[in-house]
Amino acid sequence: MTNLLINIDHVATLRNARRETFPDPVHAAALCELAGADGIVFHLREDRRHITDRDVHLLKQTVQGKLDFECSTSEEIIGICCATQPDLATLVPERREEVTTEGGLDVLGNRDRLLDVIPRLFDAGIGEVALFVDPDLDQIEATVDVGANAIELHTGNFANAPTPDARREVTQRLALAAEKAHKLGLQVHAGHGLDYLNYPTFARTVPHVHEVSIGFAIMGRAILTGMEQAVRDMRLLVKGY
């Protein structure tokens, strides 16, 4: 059964927009878990545009389920991740200009850096290190070569596909990528743009997905329905496939 991890970055974005102390992403994480989330995801960006060091410290202390620390490979952030010792570190590309993560990590192009960073994360006691990658078979093979033990498939192109034909083509690539990763012994995660409408199609066609990371769709619905209902609605979808 697929696990649901919820990204609470957007709660911090709202807080920081007014330079307030609320809404608190740590409080949001607790509500998500009470409503049935299997874990919490956060992305500590180098510019601290949403999640802050204070949030990281408190999330580590309070999250009861799986804690996924998304991060770039910058020296400062890797040091914080190692000190935090989350259950999972997910390495993602990061550009200061982007609104959200725009694509998968170029594992082949960053091989030397990843060969340095990944062993340090494991040595710090982090049991799972995933690379956020596009459904590209060469990148998945490279993920094994640099020593990661999981991937998170980038589902943004699936979510944003402009036509049914385009979505089918992306879904096929995701399915092939998941099969490849599974055969290579990688744990398969997925995320980016998954929501209440597109998740059933994704779940029916992409195999071996152990967990999904979903944030914006849940937080958007929570504004209208409340956090508990928003989480439960998504949990019913995820656990139904």
C-alpha cells in the first residue's frame, strides 16, 4: 500500500508573506499526522523563502511518522540535513528564481558531487537517500551508480500535460521508469503536481510506488474545507490504490 507524505512548505510561504508567526508549519504537520498522513515533507531552501531553520528543528522534534528533508547539494544545507538526521533525505535541484522545483536532478551531470554527498548522508545515520529525477532510464541507472537507495519520480509533466495523449505518453514513461527502478532495487517514490483529480490515473498506471509526496493540492483544499478533511480526502484516494 502506498504511503502519503504531506509537504507543508506552503503553510510557511503564507506565514512568511506577512512576516508573521502564523500559520505555523509545525502545527500544520501535527494536524496532517492526526488526520492520517504517514509522514511529513519539507524543503529547506538556501534562501529560506518558506521553511526556516527553526521549523526544521521543531519538525524533527515533533513529527511522529516519516520525516523527509528535501534539499539541494549545497554544503550548508547538507550539513544541516546531516545534523537533523531525518528518516529520508531527498536531493533536488534548486534555482533561486523558480517558484517551485521545475524538473528532475541531473544525476549524470552532478555525479562527482553526489558521490561526495550521498555517503555523508548515510554516515550521518540517515537510512534512506532519494534523488528527485525525471522518468529517464539513464538517470535512474545513474542513481544506482552514485549510491542512492531510492528515487522520487518527478510527476510535474504528468500533472501539467496539456492533452490526454500527452498525459498518456508521460504516464507510460513514468511506468517504465518505475519498473526500471524497482528492478534495480531502488525504493520508488513520486511527487510534484499530484492532486485529487489526477492521482487515480497515476496510481492505476504507475507500479511499485511506495510513497507519494503531495503538498499544494492538500493545502489549497484545506483553506476551504479544513486540514483534517483535506488530508482524509487525499488519504482515501492514496490508500484506495
